[in-house]
Amino acid sequence: MTTGIQKYIYFTGFAGFVWVCLLLLPNSSAAEPHRVRLSTHFQNHDWFPLSKTEMQSAAVDAALAELTRKGAFVFSDKDGPGVGLLTLNVSLVEVAELVKISMTLDLAEVSYVATAATSLRGMNRQGIFRAFEHVGTTAAQRMRLKLVPASGNGLAKTENLAAKALYDKAQQLKQETRFEEAATRFATIERLHPDAGKWLLLAQDEIRYGLPLFEAKYRITEMGRFSANPMEIFKPVERANQLFRQILAENTDKIERIQEAQRYLDELSFTQRALQNSIEAQSLSHAHEIKFFLMTHYNDQGTWPDENEMKSILKTLTSDFEILGYLREENGLKITLEHRTYKTPLLLTGSDRGRITLEVQRDL
């Protein structure tokens, strides 16, 4: 069977309601999906770290992608027999500089709630967009895990013994860096053993603190792994950053955890800055070859090349750059370039006297 996804998103005005009809054709071998209607509410209290459309798009699209990743849901735009309601509430809290998603699933006989939050403090536009994606994905993962059917593991023992066995298995999976499987076991304790006492409390604490902390520390160690693509090193750094911010936002009642997460974020910011400086230095170094050819062209021709000439020049060079923007005027030249490997935008300007400057174009 061919798997296809069709999405229809309707924005019903400034109130921020988003109605989505999404038809997913799941694999026939998958468990029966839940049929639901989706409603999304957005509250920002006149705080706009990004445009409203960008914030809605990042959080909701990420949540939908995660919810449908394993065919758990079929979305409908109409009420009807057997159709539940999945509500996403996206809230921004300016004083705390955080974003929170609360996801409620109302089925015929039962309701489920999943939440996720992360800190936006000190982030640029790109970082804020990724934070919205992260919190949407995390809330959806937690909702999906609440719906995972219990496996036949023969744990028909007492409540506490069954929960302890699941908890021990989850810890083993965590140490083996099988994080999603570990999260599934912790969520199973929360769902199937609500009277398991300390094991329930320990599982809930793992979900909001222990598991994301362990994974974040593990992602930091991944920075030392060799990759042919130098930009791959940023992926574990970004993941660790998002997890520490999640801990910061979801453990506001624990001052020592706030301090711990903030210390890691501070240290990680130095690491990110050092990595970014190294990447930028590499890009600038490669671009000096372009600078030399432009100086030669200007000295020979008395003018700057047009865009087609510039593209021809780039083809003769060993450095692999792409032109993102090109403006040639009587009084100078302005080119935005990006190295295809290092992905750092550079701004090259040429004056009417043949002077060339080359600098990194910083993200706002």
C-alpha cells in the first residue's frame, strides 16, 4: 500500500484557532489508528518573539509530524461517531520567557493529557523557531507514548513489582542510549500503574528530568565523533541545548535543577560559540580565493564583474560557494555567498575604488 499524507490547514481568524484535516493512509500491519478532530489554540499575550504564523507553523507542524510518524492518528474535519478531539494549546509566557504546549486527547471513554515546555531566554530567531519545533515534537511524543499498548511481558504480579520491573528495564534502555524505548517504559508505568507508589513518582521524574538530562549529557559526548561533514557536529549540540532548556522550563519548582541546567547551558554556549567561530574562520579562509580573483578582475577591467561573470569565476575556483544575493551598482558591489559545506553566509562588498571587504553575515 502506498502511504500518502494530505494536509489541509484552515486559520479561522485572529483568535488563533487552527483546524486541520489530515488524511493518513497507514500501513495495514499497524495498530488501528485513532480518528480525531484537531483544534489548536494559541496564546501569546501580545508577545511576538517570532511572527504569529511562524510560531503556529513551527509548533503545530512539528507536533503533527510526530503524531503521524507511526500511523497513530487519522484526522478528520468533522464530528461523528468514533471521532475524538485532540486539542493543542500553545502558550507563551513572556515573564518566564518560555513556550508551553498542552495536548489533550478526548476519546469516547477516556482522556489523555501531555505537556512540554522549553525556555526561549537569550535565543535568536532561528533558535526560537527550533525551540517551538522541539516543544511540539516532545509533547506529541509524550502523547503517543501514552497510547502505546502494553506488551505481553507476563508481569501479572503485584502493582509495585510490575512497575519496578518496567522501571528497571527503562533504566537499562536509557543506559544503552535507546532513549525512545526508555521513555515508552517510563510512560507505561505512568499509564498502567497509577498506584505504584515510589515507582510511579520515579518514572514521572525520569520523564521530566532524569531521561532528558542523561540524553543531553550523552549528546555532548557525540561531538567528539568523526564525520566527513563538519556541520554534523552541530546536531548533538543543538539537541543537548534543547533538552537542557526543556529541563529548565519543566522543573521550575526545583531550584537546584534550574541552576544545574543553566550551568550546562552556559558551558554549552561557549562550546557553540567556539564551534561557530571555527566554521566561520574556515568559510572566510576559503572565500579569500574569491577575493583575490575579484581584485585581479577589477585591476584588469576597472569594474566589477556582473553576476554571470561571477558565476563563471566561481566555476574555475576550488572553493565551493553558492551566490545567495548579487547587487552591482555604479558605486560598488555587494555579494552574499554561502559555502556549500560550512553553510555560513558571507557578505563581500567592493567599493568604487576597488577596495574589498569580507565578513560573516550574522543571524539576527
